[in-house]
Amino acid sequence: MGDIGFPELLVILVIALVLFGGGKLPEVGRSLGQAIREFKNAMRENDPTTDVKAAVKGVKDAVSAEPVKKPKGKSTRA
């Protein structure tokens, strides 16, 4: 169970043709494809790993930067 074979797909297409008609079927397919595309784009925009990757890059850049040199001779303690 769970696998959709050719006979099942054919039955689904015939039912869709009867419900929506031949003229409406391309419009339904187009809107379904657009909805799937928008969903995928929204999932990419809200990717939580993007923030983590930016934070890790910032930390790596800070660590790889040159160390801060302390002035010689004067003590900074009061």
C-alpha cells in the first residue's frame, strides 16, 4: 500500500477530468504547480540553518582575524 501505479493514476485523472472538465484542467494544474513552487520558495526563505551559517561565519572571521596588540609599558589596570 502507498505505491500509486498506472491504473490508479489513470482513475485519478479520469475523476479529475469529470469533476473539472477539459477546459478547466490546465488551469487547475497550473495553479497547483504555482502553489507548490511558492511553498518551496517560502521554505527556503525560512530556513533556520541560514541564520546559524551566518553566525558561524562571523565567529570564524573573528577568530581568524589578527589578534589585538596591547600597548607596551603602560598598565591598563587602576
